[in-house]
Amino acid sequence: MSRWELAFFGLTLKSKVDFILESFFLLTYYCGFTYQDVRLMSIAERTWFVNRLIDEFKKSNEKAEQN
């Protein structure tokens, strides 16, 4: 089976890291969620929290640049 067939039927290691584990890290490291908390969240809920965290980082950076 070729690499392309494997990628078609599931996530490659790179996409797993990029799409799943990165959000798990952000939410556990910065928000204090446990790995189990994040694992049990729906994708929509997890995406909302990650986007909200990004917004907070942007606001913090803008505020720091103004000072």
C-alpha cells in the first residue's frame, strides 16, 4: 500500500500532530484542561477554545505593543 493510499484513509502523522495534538497541547498547557477533558470535548468546542485562546494572545500582544 502506498503512502497516498494510507493518507486517503486516515490522518498521516503530520496531520495528526498539526490538527489534533497541537490543540491538545494548547488547551492543556495554557488553559489548564486535562488531557481527558480535551479528549472528551467535541471538535467544535475544542476549536472554539483554541480560537478564543488565539484571540486572547492577540489582544495581549496588541496591549504590550501599545506600552
